[in-house]
Amino acid sequence: MSWMETPLLQRMERFLDMASVRQSLVSSNIANVDTPGYRTRDIDFEKEMQRAFAAPDSPPEPNVREIHGLIERPDGNNVSIDRETMLLAQTQLQFQTGIALLKSEFKRLTTAITEGKS
Amino acid sequence: MNLFGILDVSGSALDAERQRAEIVTSNLANAETTHTAQGGPYQRQLVVFGTRKPKLSLFGQVFNGSHKQNAQGVRVERIVVDPTPPLQRFEPSHPDADKQGYVSYPVINPIEEMANLMEAARAYQLNVAAIQATKGMITASLDILR
């Protein structure tokens, strides 16, 4: 690990990766809100983060699974708009939090580089 | 999948919902059409949605080659014609009337069509919200450079 790769940066990278995977799945669920037979798909965010932290050098592919326990419509589609809009807002905020932390970490490194002058 | 690929997923839904709205408005516009190019009255049409693998540009494919594609877009798989037999109305003076004086009219329920149109509009709005969220994430990423 070089000095540029602080543990926080590495973790934030995984966090942002996971947030974009989730965003892609939420968008996919929303896009298919009227597709007959489509099943809601998502990742277990916390579990995936734990797996990624357990193997920081070779992060595993996230495990995408179908979500059970949602109300299914007669056409076999079980996308819940409430669930998806809530996750959409949540993922966006998570992502922005991650970016903010990343920026502060870079600022910290910059402070070290410039010997605290700026 | 990168963030730009997510825009493609939501974009495919915008396209599909717009096509659905087009078909519904065509049904409403032709609620009284007794004469079509194929002969006979206008027949009500319905869209059937199906999933679609998101399209990736060549540039995107290079960078996503190793990645598994999880997200699925949507597309209009086919347009089906409502097989309900046409409505017969007794109008002997109508140019499209048959020998008995009956005219075939399309079976279109405006309430059903309006409900369908509203559903398409709501789904469109929902996907626009998703695009805005993704756009916010892309803008936030660009913010790191500042």
C-alpha cells in the first residue's frame, strides 16, 4: 500500500462502487415497473460491504439477488415503487456522503504535501 | 456498470413509456375510425414490455468487458392488437355500412385508455427522477476534481 492509498480511500472506493451497483439495480427496477414477470433485484448492501472489507485487495463481485416478500401483481411483476423511490434517494445521499469523505481525505493529503501551508 | 450506463437503463424506459403513450393516444384518437388502410375499423393496440440488456458504446464495452451486467433496461417487445370483435351500430346512411345497415366501430373505452395514459406518464416521471438522481451522482463525482 502506497502512501496515496490510505485505508479510508480504499474503503470509500468500495463504498462508492457498491452505491453505483445499487443505483444501477434500482434504476433497472424502476425502468421495468411495467414489465410482465420482472422480479425486483437488489444487493444486500451491508453484507457486500463486509465481504469487500474482508478482502480489500481482490474485492468480490457483488451478489445480486431477487427480493422476496414484495407484493406480486397478477402479471408476475413485484416492483414496489415506494421501495424503489426510497432507495433512489438513499443511494444518492450515500454516494454524496462518500464523495464528501473522499474529498476531505484528499484535502488532508494535500495539506500534508504542502506542509500545512494552504 | 458505470454511472453513464445507468442513464441508458433509465433512458430505455423513457423510450418505452413514450411509445406506450403514443399507442394509447392513437387508440383514443381513432375511437371512432371506421375506415383504415387495412380495411375495416381501427383496432385497439396494446404494448407488451420486455427486458433488454443495456446498450453499451464501444468505449464503454472496453471498460466494462470484465464486468457482469446486472441492470436490465426495458423495451417494447411487441405491439398486439386487441382481438375483441368490433362494435356494430345501425347507421344505414353511413358510407361504411354493410348490407344490413350496420357499421363496425372500434371497441375503445376512453376511461381505460386514460388510465393507461396516466400510468405511462407516471412511469415516465418516475424514470426522469431516477435519471436526475444518477445525474446528481455523476456531478458529485466530478466534484472530486475541484
